[in-house]
Amino acid sequence: MNHDLDIPAAGAAFDLVSLGALVHRLDPGIVPFRKATECRIHVSGGEFNVAANLADCFRLNTGVATALVEYPIGDLIAERVRAMGVKPFYKRFEHNGVNGPNMATVYSDRGFGVRAPVVFYNRANEAGALLKPGDFEWKEIFSGGVRWFHSGGIFAALSETTGALIAEGMRAAKAAGAVTSFDLNFREKLWNIWGGAAKAAEAVARIVEHVDVLIGNEEDLQKGLGVPGPEVGAKSKLDPAAFFSMIDNVVKKHPKVKAVATTLREVRSTNRHGWGAVAWVGGETCVSPTCELDVYDRVGGGDGFASGFIYGLLAGESPEDAVRLGWAHGALLTTFPGDTTMATLEQVRAFAQGGSARIQR
């Protein structure tokens, strides 16, 4: 089985197109919601975040295929998509003024110290869950060329039709010559609403048939792919042994997968994490350095890693350097409010090369 990743040359209209649901996240900072008096609004979506980070920090041409409801929350979200420089392909929905369809709301406080962040959703009558095969003209979207196509497990978990739409998009992207990636992002709460673990494994298996690059940690691999757990107990969460021990099982079950990557995170307190990243690329294992993070807002760090890693591979860097770029960008992302990047490519490269937090004059 050929495990080499064949990266399409630059020059396509899109370096990456992602498919997923857009959400807005209400963030009362360190105050729990039950005591909150005000919130910030962040625009997010696991799949969108990757496209946004690649456009804004890494200066690539990216697009997102998604649902948009025509009401003020939809307008707010569309404005942020424009601001991040991502070209949208919207399936538009009318809002009835009462109960939707809606753009999903994520509620999450930041926690502090010994108090963990709390995340919950209102995804009632969400437009993204209504998306189905046939909603996007993939041939048209990919007509100018596309190098990479990305989606994820959060979108797959929204409904019976979203997983089928991901598989349809993956097939079209493959036909257009793109590399495909899927972030397993296993969210038990979402799957439990309509199918649970068995349904998750079945839905994800149909998608992974078309996937070159998988992103996910041991738990994602176990629950999302139904792959047995690690044979070795890791000494710490930053020890890549448990992750690498699962790769043989993943590749045995899904022989078309050419790369698997994830972050390693040891949560010492809400604001202090040990941080690392690992990847298996075409038989080669790569491990980032580890660092201690002072975390401002942890949401989006994993998407920050995925976008840096994808950028490295698209830019022709070695797998080792791609992992370092993902690790560095994910680390920086936890220092900003919100789910999408505020870093520059220069900052990411400096940190990936062993940079420090000394003042940049």
C-alpha cells in the first residue's frame, strides 16, 4: 500500500476548502454563565477554523462550504468569515422570525485555575444539520483547482445527512486531485442525541474510506473509528507512546490513510498546560518539542494545530517541520481570545524554530 502523500502543486484557485457548520460562541470570560452579565461573541466552527487560520495567518486561498441563515446572527457570522479572508459557498436558509432555522450557539466560559471551562450548546433547529448531499455544486467549486479538502467529526455528528454530504464532498475533492483530511473531533454529546457510539463508528467509517489525513487523539481514534485502545499506558499525556501504539490498528482498519496527527495536552490547571504534538506520516513518526503554555483561551487550539500542520505539508515542508508548525501555531492560538488565529506567520515560524517569549522589538 502506497502511504506517500501526494501534495498538489501550488497555483490552484483554492489551497483548501472546508465543509462544516458555522457557529457563534458566547464567552463571558472567567465568569460562569449562571453569574454572567455580558459576553463576547466569537465566530467559530471546527472545520471553518482551519480555513480561517490558513487564510489569515498562513496567507493561503481558502473557502468554506456551509449553511447560512438570513437573519442578524447570520449577518454577524458572514462578516467574520469575510474578515478572515475565507471565500464562502453558502446554502442559504430563511429564518421564520420565531424558531429558526438557527445558527448554532456555543456557550463556554474560560474557567480559571482549578475551575475547568464549561461548554454547552444550543443547536436546536440548526441550519447546518439540514445540509445534505446535492446542496453544493462541487464541480463548480473545485473548477479552478483545489489542493486540499477538510471536514470533521463535529459536522458529521449533527444529523443523518451531514456525514453523507462529507463523503460526497470528499469523493468530488478526490476526483479534483485534492488531498483530503478529517478531524475526528469526537463529541459524545452530539452523537448521543441521535445515534450514540455505534452510529458514530458507522458514519465515520463511511467517510474515512475517502480520507488521506486523519487528525485525532487516542480517544478520538478509539471512539470515532472503533479502534482498540493503546496497548501501552502512557507515563504522561505528553508521552506519544500510546498514540503510536494505535497507529498499526488504525492503518490496518483503514489502509488508505496516509497520515495521522494529533496534539498532546497535559492539563495542569485551566491556565497551565503542557503542550506537544505528534504525527505518523507515510510510515514516519514525528514528535514536536513540548512546552508549558499559559492558556488565555483554550478553545481552537486543536484546529490551530491542524491548520499549521496542513500548511506545512502544502508548503512542501518535511513532516517533522509540518508537525512543529502545527504545534507552534496551536500553542500561540491558546494565547488569544476566540477560536481563530491572531498570529502572524513570522511568529509561528519563530516559535517553531525554538523561539521564546522575549519581546520582539
